[in-house]
Amino acid sequence: MIGRLSLLVLVGAVAASTAGATPTLVSNGLIVFASNRAENYPYPLVYTVAEQGSKHRRVSRIAAWGPPSWAPNGRALAFASSNDVVIAGMNGGPLQRLHIQRSPETSATVAWSPDGRTIAIAEEARPLYLKTLGGSLRRLSRGEARAPAWSPSGRRIAYVSARDRLTVVDAAGRQRRSLGGWGISTRPSWSPDGRHIALADRGIVLVNTQTGRRRRVTSRIGDNDPVWSPDGTLIAFQRLIGTYRTEIFVVRPDGTGLARLTRNRQAEEWLTWSPDSSRLAYAGARGDVFVTSRRGGRPTRISRNSCGEGANWLTWSPRGGMLAFGGLNVGPDTELYSENPESGGTRQLTHNCTRWEANPSWAPDGTAIAYDDGTGLGPSDIFVRRGSQVRRLTTDPARDIDPSWSPDGTRLVFARNVRGGTPGESAYELFTVGADGGSMRRLTDTAGNNLEPAWSPLGDEIAFVSTRAQRGIYVMRTDGSEATLALTGGVGRPAWAPDASRIAFSLDDDIWTMRPDGSDQRRVTERGGITGPLMDARDPAWSPDGRWIVFAGDVDEGRGTAYGLFVVAATGGPERLLSYAYQDSVEPDWQRAP
């Protein structure tokens, strides 16, 4: 199960393109599924906001793998994506991609040269490269380099090597100077005259870029992230106050004039100066963006996070007025949505920033959705949503998950951790509850976990996965009696065909079907789908006409870190991608439109 989940509804009316005996996929109702489609999960998008809090906009839907860097003229932003470097214009024009053969899905930092002609690129465990816009790619360091920072003149670049040594190299790569090694974790900050670099080393220190000599500015452990003001008169930095809280201080380069600017009782980071050196912007504990005067005083919040994007990688535009930042996932703030892929209409159904919803199940008449709603591995309960009305069916402090409706819509079966919600101490048993929240009944009492129940469309049996003496799929009567083992092994999430003649399930990274007694097992998916090796196919659900199966499948070449929804004919054949938007989509359930 993925960590942050949302429920979305996909209205299906897709025409098939496969040949042969494969049935045509016509309008087959609605698919409800769980998805972490919060915009900035798992990787953030890039936003800009005006200093006054207006003109808040998303720069690109492409996920960022490192902080954005402003072009010197303030008209574009560059940032690393999963495979290359992207340049996004502020006027809404088309994106440019600098193909640099980046390592797939590794973080990277880019830094735009002061003349706007070159971008420095540093990524995990790789050398420093320079990419001249419209020109070639050049390697500038022999070994690993990180946190590149151009000198104000644009003639030199400072970076941190794999051994935490501060190094300065000229842009041609001919003159290289090591300025000593410390536990450097932040980007070097140049003085405006290019003579010194500010670093954190048991306090704030200045390093002479010609001689390597050090001069201490502060001597307090916990002083970090120094940032030189553009006018050269002050250095801003974070000071650790207590265990987790940081506050912003400023000090003159000679160590005098130490002053505290904030008293917000929260972690503050990503300091960035306005071009005129009069103000500082920073990100607060929840990712809200604040601006404060260099003299202190009450800060102004200009970007407020409320289940949306937070902020990291904050940077002020060279000409002032705008700030760029990466959207930050600040917690389990996903919601319920409905979406029509034909019209593009999306509607948010809930506004709860502290919980997430998973394991959706359609009511037989298609007018309600049951789901579990919890907080990570802690307690969760079963809810039913019908239109705008939400009814809570369970209130036990234990963890209740995996609801499934009876075919007459009067009851639901679900799994409860009878040992409570303590992570690592699970003993899930199956219960039923009335659709009104009453008439609770326990069905199983075994050693092991009983999960993922599915009520037969005929109403007389329940299929489920159990880890009792023999792990596998079991089928029992709806009163919990006559539980029989249908299939052994590492199987997952049984799903009944609409006529109850077969059960779909996942096994060995594929989707299979079988008769309810375990006979006539057939594999219906093929390894090597349209996105490459299709691994970890899971969570099958039948279409209302019984001719198709929708399932969640790995879309990132077997890494098991990104899932989309696929559809395949129930008789087998090539699978086709139905829905994927750079966020996981899992646990689908298919139901005819009400």
C-alpha cells in the first residue's frame, strides 16, 4: 500500500485498438481507484509567486529533481528533471530540454552563469559538467561534485567534492584550487566581490578564495546555511534553537552586529535575499513562504500551504519581485476527487489535510463508495460516501481496512487488526458490518492475517487472502464457516467475476484467473507490456460486463516505485495503459455508472 493516497473516479469510455478476438472496450461505467495524485508527490513541481503573494503559478508539470535556478534576466528557470535539464520560460512559452544524458531519477543541482550562456550541472556521484546553451557539454571535474555556485564575475565555480573538500575551478577547467576539507553540506555562498566564500563549519566561516585562509565569523555549533547579502554588508544564516527549531540571524562579515530576525518557534530554511538586500525570504516548517525585513519585525506570509504545495529550494529572482520554489510534500494531505477524462473536469470532494483514503469499493448500485480512511500505519476506519454525505461505519481504535460490499448493498466485510494499530504487531481478522454501521460480526479467528476480502456477486461466499498455516486464497461462507484453501502461495487481492464463475488474483507479478475451487488457473497478463517489463501487476478488478480486467502495474521498468492502471482482456492478451500521471494509481474497483 502506498503512503499518501487519494481516491479518484475515472469515467471510462475508451475504444480498444488491439486486433483479433480481443473485445472492444466500450463505455463500461466508472473505475474508482486510489492514487497519490497530490501534485507534488513523490517529486515536486516548480512554482513562482510574487513578493506580494500574487501571481502564484505552476511553472511546469514536469517533476523537479533538484532546485530551480533563475536565468540572469529573470525570464526563465532551469531545473533538473528525471532524465535531462528543463528550461521553463516565465511567459508561458514551450519548455526547452537540454539533453545531457543524466542518470535516470537521481537528484541534481543546476546553476545558471551570470552571463546567461552556460548552466553548471552537478548530480549524485558524478562529475561537474557545463552545458553551453546551444553548444556542447563539457566535464569540469574529475570526481564527484555537488552544490555548484558561480562567482559573481562568472569566471569561477565553487563546488564540494566527494571528500567534502571545497574546490574552486575556472570556467575553462584549467585552474583548480582546493581550499580545504570540512563537513560541508550547503552550497557555497560567494561574497559580492568574489574574494571570500561563506561556509558552515562549527559556526560560520569565511574562506579566502585565493589563499584558502579561514576567518571565523560565529563560533556556535548549529549555525548553518550562510547566505551573503547582494550588497555584501550582511550574512544571513540559520541558528539551531533547541532540538529541532531554527531561527534566522544576520551578522556582519567581520563578526559584529549579530542580530536575530525571527521568533517563530518553527524550523526555517532556504534563505534567499532580495536583490536590493532589504529583505529575506524563507520557508517555514510547513513549507509556507515568508518575507521579513533585514532589520527583523513581523514577517509576511506570501504563500500559504493548505493541503497544496509547500516550498523548498526557495530562490529570489535576479530582478526582484518574484520567488521560485519547488513544491514540497508536507504530510498526508491527499483528498477525494472525481475526474472525467473526456471533459477534463475534476472536482475535489473532501478537504481533510491530515488523513488519506484507500481501498475503495463501489456499492452494487453504483451510488456510494466505501473506503478506509486513516493515517499511515496507525488507526483507520471504514467510511461510506454517498454523494456529499459521508457516514463513518467503524470507530474502533484498531486499524480497519479493505472494505467490500455484499451484493444486496446491506453489509460490508472488512479486515480489522485485532491487536490494535501498532505497526509490526498485526493480527487481522475479518468482520462484517451493516451499511448503517450496526450489526458488527466477527467471521474469522485464526493464527495469521486475513486480508483483502471480496464478497461473491451471488452473496453466498467471501474470498480472501490469509497467512494462516498455509498462505493463499481461501473461500468461505458469509458466516465464516467452511473456509477452504483454493490456492497456495504469495497471492494477492482476489476479485470475483460478475457472474461469480471465476476469481482474478495477482501471482508472481502477473494477473491470473481461476475457478472458485482453485482449478483452471490461467495467466491473463504478459510480461513486457507497453512500458517495458511489466512487473508487479496487482489489484485486479473486473469490468461490469466481465470481459475486461483493470489492474495496477509497475510503469518504471520493474523498480516497483511507480504504478499506473492497465486494462487487459479477461481471456488474456496484451495489456494497455489506461491511466498514469506520474503518481501511483492502485486498488481499482470497476462499477457500472449509476
